[in-house]
Amino acid sequence: MHKAKRYSPETRERAVRTPFEHERYYRLRWAARAAIASKIGCAPETPLGWARRMEIDTGRQGGMASESRARLRALEKENKELRRTNEAASSIGSGNRGLQINTDTP
């Protein structure tokens, strides 16, 4: 597998904005997006995904905003770690139930 390219936020914002500004030169917005994508070196679907994400983040389209999505991921990760810790603690605790500790000293 190859490593995915990371584009700067400025490049992403420009790739999202430019097809709207230049759509009069193309018959379809898709053609404008494909032309922009080829100039920055990515697939035409990539700026489309960025545009959808931007519309969700700005509230123009339904969906979960990026900040909410990141917070949800962090909470799910924390929940998973807590469950793992609880399971480990309960297995240790249940392992000691059968033992009798002698507190009487001779």
C-alpha cells in the first residue's frame, strides 16, 4: 500500500472553492472538479469528499460535523480502554476468590 498524501487546509479549501468559481467554463461541475484535482495531483473524488465534509461542517448538509466526529471517536476509545481495564480487574478479582488468606501468625 502507498501512503496517502496529506494536503494543507489551504489547498483543500481552494480545491473546494475553485470549481464553483470556474463552473461557467465547464459544462458540468464534475468536469471543473476533475480539472482542479488533476492540477493538485489527486483523484476527482477527493475534492468532492472535501466539499461534502465542508458542507456538513458548515451546516448546509445533514450529518455529523468533524469536531463532533472527533469527540465521538475519542470517547469511544476511552470507553474501550475503560472496559478493558474493568475486565482485567474483574478477572484478577475473580481469580482470588478461591484463595484463603491466613492472617493468624504462629
